[in-house]
Amino acid sequence: MSLLVTNARLITVPAGTDDPGYIERGYLLVRDGRIAAIGAGDPDPGVTADEILDVDGKFVAPGFVSSHSHLFTSGSRGLGVDQTLYGWCTSMFSVLNNASPDQIYWATLHGSLDFLANGVTTAYNFTDPLLPWEPMVEGKRADGGGTLRDHAWHTRQADGCYDAGLRFVDSIALDATVGTDEEIFARFEASLDHVLAMDPDIALGASIMGQVQWSTRPDAAEIEVAVMDRFGVTNQAHFLETYEAIEHQQTKFQLYKNAGALRPGMMFGHFIQTTPEIIQDAAAGGASMSWQPASNGRLASGIAHVPEMLDLGMKVGMGLDDQACTDVADPWQNMRMGMFMQRARTHDPLSMMPERVLRLHTLGGAEIMGVDDRVGSLEVGKFADFVVVDPRKPDVGPLWNPVRSYVLACGLRNLERVYVGGKLANDSGVSTNPLAVEASRVLHEELPALADEFGIIL
């Protein structure tokens, strides 16, 4: 299968430079799901393809990367809007804690298709843990007894991403307060094996959902590092996110530091309630950060000091977090909100420019996830994951600076097509996946039925 895209305004976001790689009029050749050639002007006369797509001056840019996502929440939008993080979690999980593994599968698949519809082609996806959510009191978990769900709760979420055709890294909670260390290792290995049995072009790898922030186990950081070392996986911890119990949260950073976790492969999600010393230690060790500005604003969590992290050499990616706390999983909205938050905080427009925020939501996310050799930019050899964006429908006006107009003036309203591996995944908001109709039915019929069955008032 081959595809030749012509007459494109290309934004390539190449590695190794801050330049966005803009080409005013160019072409993209796809063979067997990967980019075979890319360049300015027209391809050589002898170049042929099974399909030729003339985009007539539309933008062709990398599919977005969400380096922090919870795709099982796609049926929980609009909940907990009067709450900060922990109250919102309790509101959302009041329904989802009663779902079956198959229902969480359909919710995850629905969320994955929603990402694809919005131009996100790769995601770091946190699977909901086997240990159900318990309320937090003064920033600490109220342990409800430690009964784990069936292991299918994990694996069906990975299946949902996979069946949607979304490239993903599967992030697995250790639930380290339940069982012996060997039992924890065995649970993780079973989930890991499930992911590794999938096509590695879709299931890009596995990772740990770091839980030190909430764990009542004093050596939780050590067990996470042990799993990283034993299985050769990365780790992303929700950390220093919410405004509650800040001093308690900050004390837990020392647990990660003492355990030797501050190194490449260690990601901190949110990372808002930091200190200059915490940022410096994380950067010096090679840890990275995933930034979720839309959800940080929605949940009143705060504003991460991203420019300061970048200035210290810390790698940063962007994520859309939950559909349930961004409500519209819109990467353009996420970029603009992040940009505007930083400018308002620093009073300096140069603290976050459009070119930088675009890189963070594409190649930057891929870099911290360890998959930048395959996704995140339009370069020869990488997967042909791209969006087609029409700046004339609706018309955004003259493209004085095309890349900046792409970030600042375009959005979902201009998104025409989404391709994964050179194959059309979404056309003007309509999924090409035959499972989309059933996913919608389950969310619209079965989740409300769960709320009725368990007497949940939302």
C-alpha cells in the first residue's frame, strides 16, 4: 500500500532542531505505513503510488502525541465541575467503579477513537488500576481494604486502545499496597506480556503508572524502581499536581530521589507544586515532565513552571489527560491554553512561543515516552501518522506566519482528515473503525444504566 500526498503545506517538526521544518509546498510519500520520502515541490516524475492525495494547499503535520492520557474516562465528561482533583475523581469513579471489564473496554475504545478524531495518533495511556479509587483525606489515601479487581480490568483497556488503532504506550499501576513483592511483579508481568503479544507497531510498549503520591507504602518508590529495572520499562508518576496538602506531597519527592528514580525513563505528570530545588534535582537526574495545561486549569490545580524546566534542560511533553477533565480532547486548545497560561504567569511572550508548544505536543511527547524513533515528526522512516488541516474551512485569513497560524488560528474546526500509517482513520469527524457505533451505544446506554442501578446521583 502506498500513498502520495501532494501540494501540501508541510510542518515536519524535525528532530535535532527548534525549527518547525515548514515547507510551503511539498509532497509526502508513504510506503507500507512509513514515510518513504518527503520534500519541497513535486516528487520526481517517476514516483508512483496506489493513491494520490492532492491536498491543494492544506496543512499536513504530524499527528499529535498525548504523553499523559486516561482513555477509559471518555464517558465521564462534565462531572465534578465544582471540584478540584480528588473531589472530581470521586465524582467520576462513582459510576466507573461499578463497570465491568467489557464496559471499561468500550469506554477505552471510545476514548481512543475520540483522540483519533481530534488528530491525536499516539498516546501514553494510564489504565485504571486494579485497586478501585478510594477517597483522599488531606492528600492521603483512605485505604478501603485492598480488594483487587479481576486482571481483565487491565488487559481489556489495552485491548480498547489496540482495537481502535491508536498507537499507545500502556501504563500499568502496580497497586503496591496489595500482595507481596513477588505477587506485584507477577501482576505487572502478566499485563506486560499481554501488551508485548500485540503488534508492536500499535502497542509501542509498556510503562509503570507511578503511585507514590497516593501510596501508603513507605517504600513505594523502591518497588517502582525495582520493576523499572527488572522489566526495562519507563515510569510516569502523577506528582505534585493538586493544591491540597502541598507540603505532604513535596516530602514524597525525596522518596523518589532516595530510590534512584531521577533518571531518563522517569516522567513526572503535572509537576505543578514544585520548588526550584525539586525542578533542579529532577532535571539534573535526567527525569522528564508531562504537561497537561487544560486539565490543570479545569481542576484548578495550578500552572507548572514549564519554561524554567526547559531552561534547565528537562525534556517536556504535553498530554490531554482525561476526556473527563478536558471534556473536549482538543490538542489545539491544549496548546493555546498552555501558551497563554505561561505568558500570563511570566509576563513574557517569549516564555512560550507557538513553535515550541507545537513541538511539545508532537515530538516532545514522543521523546519523553521513548518512542521518538517512530512517531512525533514527519521524517523518512517514521510511521506516516499525520493530520490534514484546511485553513480555509473556515477561513483563518492570510497565513502571515503559517506555523503560528496553524497553532493559534486553526483547530478541530479545520481538521479534515487523520491518517495512521498512511491509512485514513477519521474523515471530517467520522471514524473509519467499524467498532465506533457499538462503542457509542455502550457509553450512551450502559453507563447511564449503571448509574441508575447503583442509585448514583451526579
